[in-house]
Amino acid sequence: MNNAIEILVIDDESQIRKLLNITLGSNDYKVKEAINAREGLLIAANHPPDLILLDLGLPDESGHVVLEKLREWYTKPIIILSVQSNEENIVKALDAGANDYLVKPFRTGELLARIRSLLRNHLTESESPIIKSNDLEIDLSLRIVKKNNEAIKLTATEYNLLALLIKNEGKVLTHQYLLRAIWGPSYINQSQYLRVYIAQLRKKIEDDLNKPLHIITESGIGYRFV
Amino acid sequence: MAAISFSLSSFIGYKVVAFLLLVTVSLIAMFFDIAPVLLAAFISAMVWNYFFIPPRFTFAIQDSDNVILFSMYFIIALVNGALTFKIREVEKKENKKIEKENTLKLYNTLLNSLSHELRTPISTIIGATDTLQDVNNKLSADNKSELISEISKASLRLNRQVGNLLNMSRLESGFLQPKTDWCDVNELVYDVVNQLQDNLQGKKIDVKILENLPLVKLDYGLLEQVLFNLVHNATIYIPENGIITISVFINKDKKLLIVVEDNGNGFPEKEILHVFEKFYRLKNSKTGGTGLGLSIVKGFVEAMNGSVILENRKGGGAKFTVEIPAEITHLKDIENE
């Protein structure tokens, strides 16, 4: 398996590294391990992996710093793993260029799903203008959204919001990011717009409004399209 | 004080003034540290000498009686100051001791409930892994997967308890600052219900939310935890096939009201007042539980300037009413932009 997808795990806890090694290894990923920030940066630079799992609480340097250093040149996906569940920390990491985050303890199924979706996005970027996700289909060139092959009517803002979320499938987009991108920089504190439009979008694209399957709320952080 | 005495000096003798000044020094000693107290004592002696002992407005003292009087005043003022301060110190120590005893008692309760609440899942995990690792066992595939799912359940339970403890310490630290933002309460309620899916098996949940509920500005995470704890609590104590009802509406005072009701046995009237106390467990209640859940509810609700009330329903069952004052905005205003 020479062309297996490589994942670099930067975490100081040996139990977590072992768990990830077994889980990822048995799903046909090739795993490399680093036990601290210095080693992680070194391995990443010597032989850039396809994806990095980064722990925020490293012994020698904060994961936030490592993230910044990596993002100076590394463009592939980075997922943050952290025991710190406070929203500020997560938003900070996402704004600094992390593609996703998972709070420890995490479910392995969840982790694998996030890895798959990030890798898929990264590989298929700028390909066909049609994106499919289960019962939804969106044609970015014609600006048409279909659910179960039936076109649904969306307002311009609703469409822009949905298109942005779909283009970043699997990735959490922070409230501020969405508000800035859709409504403009002066709206970044007007989260009520976002709430209303998300609710309207869900009415149109979700089967059960109260059990959303496409637009997932990340409380205090943002939204994710799956 | 000296100024008042000065204005009265025509009516009262300078010896009376000395007593007034001494009272002042004692009062100062009750509130300030030792250094300012001694300084105050010293200044008061000087002030007395300068302004009151004849000849006034000089530091000189002519009368030999007055010299003795002055030196006595000087010493008494200093000793008085120092003694009052000492008494205060002793009192402080006593208070600290009582406080320490209370904390100790609290810690004991905590340790008792914790050791049960944490050890049970840990024993499950250790026991199950031992059995699974045993080379000679003849476990059926079914039993194996059962054991594994028990490990998983136990870990989730551990994780929830750790979450509770962290929330408690967030409250204890007194630095809990709600971060308010516009919330879709409808979404929040269903979010909690979906999270508790596993616990709700065999029980019915009924959600009644005001149609066109406006957006409410509050801390999503805190309210989510409040509702989670209330519903989770209900799922533990109601019988099989029980019904939990969650109702959400805005009342006349524009406050957000969330009511969580169940048709279980309710709470003994005598204990209703105590259920929100930290580590309080109902008498005769099942084992398990740390007595933290409801105290976190109360703490979080109060952090949001709200209140929570528990009553028993007339037909049986408990009814929790959470009331939170919050800014609201009507969706229609935005839709019609």
C-alpha cells in the first residue's frame, strides 16, 4: 500500500496515539506519530502528510502556535483534537485555519467521517459544478438546488448561504465567517439574521425540521453541512 | 471627628475630647490593618495635643498634669488600637476555621457520592475488559458485543459526571459570565431531546412550543445544559411509559418560560426546598447520582438572572418552571427586510 493516504498525529498522550493508530490503520490510512510540537513540525516538513490531527495541549508549545506555523505553508486539512471544549478556543483555532475540530472524548465514527469528508473535499476541489449530498443536489453554475430531484425555490440569500455551506461540506463555518461572507463585514454581530435564514433553509431542505440531517448546529461556534 | 470636637470645644473640656478621639481610634482599628491603626493613634495624640491641650495651637504643654495626661493618652491610644486589631485577628481565625469545617463536610459528601458515581462505571470497564481479555473464556459473540456496549455506556456516564464536576467548579469559581447571542429556542429544545434519545427509550416526550417563537438573546450553552439536566433527571425518575412534557413560551413580562413536567411520583413536599442544594439527594432515592444536576440547573439559571421553581403537579408528577429575562426579536421583522 504505497499510495495509502498518510495522516500525521501530533499528540503527547500515548494512549490517544495508540487508539488513533489502530483506528486509522484498520481503515487503511497510513499513520505517523509525533509526541510534541517540535517533532510534529519536523515530520510535517520532511514528508508532508495528507492530513494532520493536532492536539492543542502539547507539552512544548501550544497547539495554536503549531497551527499557525503549519498554516504558513501547509495547505492540506488539519483537524484539531482537544480536551478544551470552550467555544472561544475552538473558534480561535478555526479562524487560524483549522479545517475542523473534535473535542476529546470523541467517537471514532465521527472522526472517520470528518476525515473522509475533508479528504474528499480536498481532492475534488474545483471539479464539477454539481455537488450531491444524499437527497440534495446543487448545481453551482446554474444556481439550482434539487431535493429528491425536485427543484426547490430559494431566495438569493438562502441560496448563497446554502452554497457556501455545501462548498465547505463537513467543515464547521463559524457564525462570524458566515455573516461576513453572506451579509458583509458590518453584519458580523447580527447573528439573528443567520438564525432566521438557517431556520428557513432547514424548512426547505430538511425532512424533519427538528432533526436536521444536513445543516448541523455546532452550539456557540457555527454550522456544518453534512 | 477631631473637627467636630474642635467646634464643640467651647462646650466640652479637652479631657472629654480625648475620649472621643479614643473612640475614633477604636473604630478605625475595627476596619483597618495594624499599620494605619497605629498611625491613627499617633495622629490623634498629636491632634489632641496641638488643638485641645492648653495652650492651644502649640505642641508645648505647660501644665505638668497635662504632660502626664498626654503621655497616658498616647499609650492608651496605641494599646487600644493594637488590642482591637488583635481581637479582630482572632475572630477572623475563628471564622476561617468554621468555614474550613463546612468545606470539609462538603468535600466528604462530594467524595462519597463521587466515589460511587465514578467507581461504578470504572468497575464496569475494568470488569468487562478483564473478561474480554481472558484467553480461556468461552464468550458468545452476543455476550462479547454486550460487554463492549457496557464499556461504551460506562465511559459516556463517566464523561457526563466529569462534565458535571467541571460545570460545578465553573459555578463555584464565580466567574461564570453568560455569553449571550440570538438563539433559536425551538432548535435548542430539539437538540437536547435528540441528545437524550437513548435515555428516552420506553418513555414519551411531548414538546409544546409557541408557534412563531421569537429569537431570544441568551447563552445557548448554559440553557442547553439546564434543559439537558432537567430532562435527564426526569428520564431517570419517571416510570416506564412515563411522559415528559416540555413547553416553551414567552410570558406577559417578555420573559422566556420553559416548563418541564413529568407524570412520575413528584417530590416529597418537605424536600422540595432542598433539591437545588449542592449534593442534596432525596431521602429514599435510588443509589447513584451525585446531587449535582439540579444545583447546576439553579446555578446556571441564576447566572442568566433567571429563576427556577419546582412544584408538584396536582395530578402527580414534578413540574420545573424556568424563567429567564431576555431580549427578544420577532422573526417577521427580519423576514420582511
